[in-house]
Amino acid sequence: QAQVVESGGGLVQAGGSLRLSCVVSGTIYTPTVMAWYRQAPGSQREFVATIRGGGSTDYADSVKGRFTVSRDRDMKALYLQMHSLKPEDTAVYYCYAFIRGHDFWGQGTQVTVSS
């Protein structure tokens, strides 16, 4: 059973930067899709960014130009570089991996942006 673990969250001032990391372990299979989602208090979980096996990426409009998603060569680690952070970016950030027809989620890492 695959495990997905995020790290790198924290408290940062508006305009600052953070880098989130996600590691997939416990499986010999390579995720075909990995993504970041986030959930703010009182809101539904929303899509942030994704990267596919071929390397193509997509971003939510709200983070385009500020966030960059990347991965390691074997798709076992995922990263989210966040710049120009805004208070509205405050949320729990979740890593998602799609492996052999199954969805795997991490426990989330808190990102708090102070104004």
C-alpha cells in the first residue's frame, strides 16, 4: 500500500516563499499523475497544480505565475515552489498520487500566510 507524505509547510509573511515536498513510498509502481490540492477553513478542497508522467503541468488560475510544480525523475517525489504568497493561500496542502487505478492522499501540511 502506497504512502504519501508531505512536508515543508509553515508560517510565512505575505510576499514570502515556501517549498512543499511530497514523497511516495511503499510501492514499486510509478504514479501516473501527481498533484497538489489545498483546503482552506470552511472551504472545499481545491486543485492547485498537477504534473503528469510525461511532464506536462496544469495550474489553478489563482496560482499561475507564482507556484511551480516539479517532480523527481521517477515520479516518487513531488514539489511545489510557492512565491509571492498571499493570505488567501493559507490552507492545508495535500499531495495526491494516482497509482494503478487508485487514489492516494497525504495527511496534509499547513501553510499559513500572514498579512
